[in-house]
Amino acid sequence: MAFGPPPADASAMKFWVTVEGHEAEVDFRTVGDRLLLEVEGRTLEADFRRLPDGEVYSLLIEGRSHEVRVTPGNGVHEVTIASTTLAVEVRHPLERLLQSSEREHGGGRGETIVAPMPGLVVGIKVAPGDVVAAGQAVVVVEAMKMQNELTARSGGVVQEILVSERASVAAGQPLVRLGPAPQ
């Protein structure tokens, strides 16, 4: 199956997805009620509808109907198809790049939490001077009608909050700066 450039009404995003230890870059596009995923040279095309509870989607793939439940979490979502539940970690490529850079240069020197995708800041969960633990939520960004809690990877002290609630943010935009954790 080959696809040309997306129509003007298409929305497109790129993510790094980890499922059962396997990482892959995924190009995700929606065109109306059509979902197009490109993963490792393969294209998956589906009709999709979000059901009223907001966590369940109905997908029609190659004439077969599938019900998929997505339960959001701290960067890791639970995805249930039929009776199988998988932990799926979804990251923006920039966030993945920042994580690998941080590992190479050593953690513990603070970090900057960035928006993994364009969206709207709907909650700031910390204040300057707060001590934040690794894995603690610091800001909530809404994108594509889903709220995403962004967490500190290594923790530290909140030095600066760079956005306000209800602000629109771009992918990769710095949101909160953390300094080194107190010793």
C-alpha cells in the first residue's frame, strides 16, 4: 500500500514506541476518521472511532473490527486488545534524544522537562523551590483530546517554570527546569 502526501486536513506526529522491550519509530497520521501508522517500513491503515467513555476505540483493519482500550499513565499507557493488555511507552523523538543525551552526560545535574508534542498546558503540579522525585508529575499537557502527565526523569529542585496554565506549547518547548537534587 502506498500513500501520497497527506491531505491538508491531516494531522501527523512522530513517536518512539516501546512494546515488550521492542522500540520503533512510528509515524502517526489521521485523516478524518482514518488512521495511518508507518512502522519499520510497513503501513497500517484503519478506520477508527473514539467511543463515548474516551478510553475505548473501535478500529476497522482490513475488514476486521477490533476494540482497543487505552488507559493513559505516566508516559506508559496500558493498551488492551481482546483480552491481552500490553504496556506501551510512547515518547516524542526529541524526548528520546534528550534522554539518551542525559544518559551519556550523566544524570543528577538537573533536567528540563519539554513538551513531547504540540498542545495546551492544563496543569502545573509544582512550584519554584519544590523538591521533585524521579517519576513525579510536574506538568500536564493536553494534545489530541488526551491529557499527558509529564514527569521528571531524575528529579531535582524546581528552578524555573517556563509556561503558564492554558498556554499553547510547541513540540520540544521547555516547560520546567529542574536543578540538581539536594545531597
